[in-house]
Amino acid sequence: MGKIDDLDVRILEKLKDDARKSFRDMAEELSVAEGTIYNRVNKLREAGVLRGFIADIDYAKLGYDLTALIGVIVKGGHLPEIEEKISEEENVSAVYDVTGEYDAVVVAKFKDRSQLNTLVKKLTAISNVDRTYTMVVLNVVKENHGINLE
């Protein structure tokens, strides 16, 4: 894919704000042809810039009001396979390689402490996981994975 230009960024911003917005509406708002929007969105998808169209769900309203950040320390060179295994857990929403005291940080959501306890015990039982450190989120100030592209 070539360079991302201003129109691509403006299209991404529109989709970030409302992924259900029609190509026709975006074309009108951006003063371009509907076919241009269609072609640009396809180009962004093929390049892997636009990975999908997802719903913005308030998990707390579904009972998942316990969020935990879990630092994981791994023995030896086993980080990639351990991260892959952790990423398959259903309550896990993110797994990051990080610098500092931990090798990875896991973000997960739960309905109750029992679910959190179960996951932490699963993590510590994984071969080559040295230890974990769990931080429970007390208050969500901001939880939005999108950033301003402009």
C-alpha cells in the first residue's frame, strides 16, 4: 500500500466514530464520490490498516465490571508461546510485550473475583511462568482504544 493520505485519515476517523456509517454519507460529508470511499476502504482493508468493523460494547453493563491488569514474568525464552496461550483465554482482551519488571501485561475482564482467581491460577500453572502480579482496576477514567489520527 502506498502512503496514507489526508483522505484516508478522514475516512478512518469517520469509521472510528461510527463504523455503521454508509459510504454514501461519508462521501457527502467528505465531498468525494461514493466510489472513492469504497475503493479507499477496500485499500485500507487489504493493507491491514483497517482490520474490521466492531461494536463498542460497554462490558460493565453486561456484568463484566471487574477489570484486571496482570503482569507476567516468564522464565527463559518462552514468552511468545506463553503469550499465545494466554491470548486464548476467553476473559483476556489484550496481551502486550512490555519493558520493565514484567515480560508481558495482560488485560482481562470478569464478572466476579472467582473468575479472576480462576484465570490467575491458570496463568501460574503454565509451564515457564515464573510469577504473576495482579492489579485490580478500581475506577475506569478512560477506556477507548481509538486515538485521534488528525
